[in-house]
Amino acid sequence: MTSGKLFALALAASFGIPAAAQFPASPLESLKGVALSPERLPDGRPNLTGFWVPPGGLLDVYRGPSGVTGLPVGPNNVPTMRRDIPEMKSPYKEQYEQLVAKAAAAELRDSAALCLPPGMPAMMGAIYGIEILQTPNITAITSEWQAFTRRIWMDLKEHPPTEELDDTYAGHSIGDWEGDTLVVDTVGIREDVPLDRSRIPHSTKVRLVERFTQFSPGVLVNEITIEDPEVFVTPWKYRYVYIYKPALRLREYVCLENNRNVGPDGKAVFE
């Protein structure tokens, strides 16, 4: 896929769809008839391999005969700022309030226009869906949006020492099973990678714990807990819900190709 109009779709997916559509209170009630086969791998673990999309998202509701159909976006590409977050400490609280003020004045733009990776945990929003591949030692999750992949190391019990860990967009993730729930612990996320599209900041001490559980065949819930003692007074918890789409496959997404949001000087251009 190319950027151009697709970047506009990404913005629409992340900002134009109501929160209730992204995080349904009762996902099992509205997702009947979705099938996942086989439900378990030969080793008995739940089978998460396949393509997953959020209910009400672009690849669930707005899918036409030729693929994804567009949603209207505002002329300024102004992100919707989240207010459902725990109390923040200084100076992060003041930093975020400045961003909120800029958004209200239509002066805040989306840095994804420069084709930077979404990073963690924003990539788990699954704007164009995510593909999960399981092996005994690695669980790989790829977001079609920005063609970004993270790897969860199933054969490691601990993270490398802090002094040996290179901070990255995806961070360093290790996973283990608690019954039928995949628990993923992530550290080492770059400090310049915001926690979501409204640019919520974090420190180098941020830690993510995800719990992936299939509450019914074809319905996957990712419960995320974000702990950052430098930024938040209490942990921040929320969830993503995905449904299995066996007919869909991961497609190529090349943000830099025909990207109308970057000018000749390499700076962001917004229409």
C-alpha cells in the first residue's frame, strides 16, 4: 500500500471512529458467528496466528469491493486528545496540557505523516489490522499500518540489563503463558515515542504488561497496563478488542511511496 490517501484513512481510523466502536463494552455480545480454526496449536496452546482487526474499524465496517473505502478527515489532521488517563506528574502533566491546547487551536499535527513507526503501544490499535505469527520461541505481531513488526521472545525469562538494552520503537518484549492467557512484558521503549496518537509522553522507566486472551473463538482481547512511576500517579489500564478475519491477508504498506504529507525539504506538509 502507498501513503497518500491511505495516510488519511489511518487518521480517520484512529480519530474518526467512536471510542465505543474501538473498545466495545461487551465484545462477545456483538461478535457472534466468528470462527477461528484450529483453536489450539499442537502443543495445546491457544492459536493466535492469523489476521485480526478491531470491531468497527476500517477493515470491519468500511470494506468495499475494491478494498478499504475512505472516511472523511478534517483539513488540519488535528488529533483528538485523550482525557481518560491517570493523573500525571510534573513536568509531564504540563507538557501534555500544552499539547491539548495546541490541538484545541488546530495547531497540532500528526507526526506519523513523516512515516515514522507508530511504536508501542500505538501499533496495537490495529488501524489496518495486525497479523500474529506464533513459533515456539517467537511470537511476531505485524501492524499493516506503517509495516511495523514487534517480536515477543518466548524463550527468555528476563530482559537484558538496562545498560545493555537499546531503546527502540517496539521495546523489548518477553512472553509467557498463564493458562490460556499470553502475558507479555515490554520495556525499553524510546522516550521520544508517545504512548498513543495524542502524544501522551512517558519516561525511560515505562513498562507495558499485556494480557492476550481469547474469550471466545475468534475474539481476542488485549488488556494493557502501563506503569511509569515518573509520569503517572497510578497505572494506566485499557484494552483493545480484535476479531479474527480468515479471509484477509497482510498487504504491503509503503508510507514513503507517494507520500503527499512530506515536502521536498523533508518536512511535514499538511493540506
